[in-house]
Amino acid sequence: MSPQALLTLAVYPLAAASLFLVLPLRRAILAAYILGWMFLPQGRYDLPGVLPDLDRSLSIGIGVLGALAFLDPRRLLSFRPGLIDVPALGVIVTPLFSSISNDLGVYDGLAALSSPLIMFGTPYLLGRIYFSDREGLRQLALAVLVAGVVYAPFCLIEARLSPQLHNWVYGSHQHSFAQVYRLGGWRPMVFLQHGLATAMWMGAATLTGAWLWSTGVLRRPVWVLMLVIVALTTLLCRSLGALFLLGLGAAALVHARASGRAAVMAAILVVAPAYVSLRATGAWTGESFLEALRAVAPPDRVQSVEFRLHNETILAERAMERPVFGWAGWGRALVKGKQGNDETVTDGWWIIKFGQNGVVGLAAFLAASALPVCLFVGRVPARWWARPEVAPAAALATLCALYTVDNLLNAMFNPMATMALGALGGLLRGRALGRRLGVTGPRIPADAGECHAPEAPRRPAVTARSGEVPSV
């Protein structure tokens, strides 16, 4: 790691904390996470003992949690976990049991636990505490669009000049340069870990912005121009996978609005557990999918998917040797050659979790990713998703479902998706769903089905303490 990269990671907590001096709490949290994730360097610096490595997640988390511990300690300490938080807790603590079951000791387990605690646990906790009501979800969804607007100029620069910004600023390329030329042009990375992550980031902004505009959450004409810029930039990211998921998410929302049914969303939610079950047990080799892909995709894309499926098969066989808690860390889940060199490549997040933390860790990861979305689909009728008070939550639920599918073939963690999971979990916990969505009338039944309420009430007045803002 270059000196300027290390210095940036070291001083960012102060910069993140300073945002709380000029912005309301919720907007300061969003700004700190978005700016840090979009512009901090890739890479990590090893810290001693059980401390997590210094990287973007730790730098952002220290700044945000430090500021909140000083400004709003009572709200942080008031958090009480519920049953909906059990899968997220499983994601965090499973590495400890993986280390112990592999005779690596408690000390190694605590060191392994610290990474998911700060990377996954912190944004999830913040989503649960600060964004689990109507206004919080609205601000979170709007932040996804604003992030795309901010990133668009940098993506356009790299689409023209090639991905160089990370090298110019921090002195290194964050990924192999062999993978940045696709479909006749440069695929931007900017400061994210890969061009695929950037494409998903921009695709998420496009989908969220389009849905918010079509449902009347965004009303000012300037948002149309911004949305067009973000959508064109998404196309220039040159990722067929991201474009496919963008279309799939749009189909889910449009179908829900037109038919009042959540059939497409339900189908998306089935993909990840079905795929993982079939691939982990070896019941499906993926050859039928490759045959279909050869008919519609360029040869290099087919070869890329084939390579990933081949490695998944080998790694799944290795993982099944220790199926319960996996092989833990230190590359023990990889397949080694006679000279100790790695003979496999891990791409999908699911196969990483399966190899390191076994069935328990993988189940926790899938449940944490899907449970809030499943509850949203089950408790809020699809015909309500286009209502202005529900539309932000519907957009975020769709993004979470799409990121779960994306993580089958990629490992592109995004803290905003994790924050959205926490926010949806907090929204759907308990029986006060109608109040949290800001609707009036008879209470929405906790176990589902129908929501009977009149049209949305007039938006409440601006509250500086909560960070509520008037309609945009």
C-alpha cells in the first residue's frame, strides 16, 4: 500500500466525523459511507492482534461510530436485537466457530470475527437504528441515486481514458488491467474493487432513480436530467451482468405495479438458495446454462462463466470435506498444488462463505440477505409498492435481492445494500408497519396480505433532529 493510500485511510475517520458537524445525523451517516466507499483506496494494512485490517470498511466505521458514540450514545445503546437479526448475527459470529472447529484457537477466531463485525455488522446496525422508518428509507434510497450522480463524471472519464484514477491518486491499480476492456471500450472501475462493482453501483442508482421518479417520490424536473446521465453511464460501464440484473429488477417492480403481484420478485428470491443447493451438492454442473449462454453471449463471456463454474465445482468438493463450519481462514478452503500453489480461484461470495464457514455460515449469509426482503414481499402487498410512501422501501428491497443474485458469481460487497437490509429488517419487525410506513387508517396485519389505508397523508414538517427533508 502506498503512503498516500495509507494516510488517506488513517485520516478519513476524522473527515467522516466532521460531516456530523454540518449535516443531520442520518444524512451525515449516508455521506460518510458513500464518500468513503466511492473514493477511499483499495487494499488493506495489517494491524496487530485481533484488530481488523485497516481498510475502507474500518476507516469509515471508526469515523461514523465514533461520531455517533459522542453525539447520540443513547440511541446506539437503546438497540435491542430481535429474531430478524439472528441471521446477521450468524454472519458475524460463525468465523469464530469455524476457527475453533479447525483447532486454530479462540484468538484466531476473534481475529476472524472482527472483519465481518466491522464490514457487515456496522452498516447493518446503522440501518436498523437510523433508517427503519419511512423517512429513513426514503433518504437511503435517494442516497443511492445521488451516489450514482456523483460517480457518473468519474466513470465517463475512465470510459474515455481507461481506468487510471486509482493509479493516479493512490499509485496502484486495484485489479488486473487485463479485465478492463470489454465490448469495444474501457470498463470504468474508478475507486471500487472491480469494473463489475462499479457497473452494479451505477445500475442500482439507475433502477432506484427510475422507480422513485415514476412513483412520484421525485418531482423536480432536474432529476430527469440526472437520471438520464446515470442511465447512460451505466451502459458505458459495459457489464452485461449488471444490465441483466437492472432489467430483472425493473421487471419485478413494473410487474408488481401492473398486476399487483410479486411473482417476479419471488422468482428472484428463489434463485440464490436454489443455485447454492444444486451447486454445493453437485446436483447441477451448469452445463445446460452454458449451452444457453453460448447462443446469446460473446465467446469471451461464455469462457468467463465456464471458468467460474469449473472452479466452483472444485471448491465445493473441497468444502464438503468439512461441511458444518468449513475450513476457516488462511486459504485452507482453496485447493493447493503439489508445490503449495493455489490451483483454484474464488469468485462468488457464496463459495467463499461455504469454503470458509461451511453450511452454517452460508445459511446465515443467505438468510441475512433474503429474510428482510421476504418479509417485505409477504407483508406489503405488491400493489402498494408504487405508493410514494412505500416506493423507496420497494426499490431497496429489489436492490437487496439483486445483490444476492450478483454474489452468486461475484464477491462485490456493498455497504449500502447491507444498510438497506438492516433498515428493512427494522421496518418489518413487530406489528407497527403501518405507522412506520407513514400510512393512516386500520393497522396493517402483521401476518400479511392486505393493507387497507387511505391515500398517503401530507408530508410532515421538516425536523432538523431527524434529518427529514421536504419533497424533492
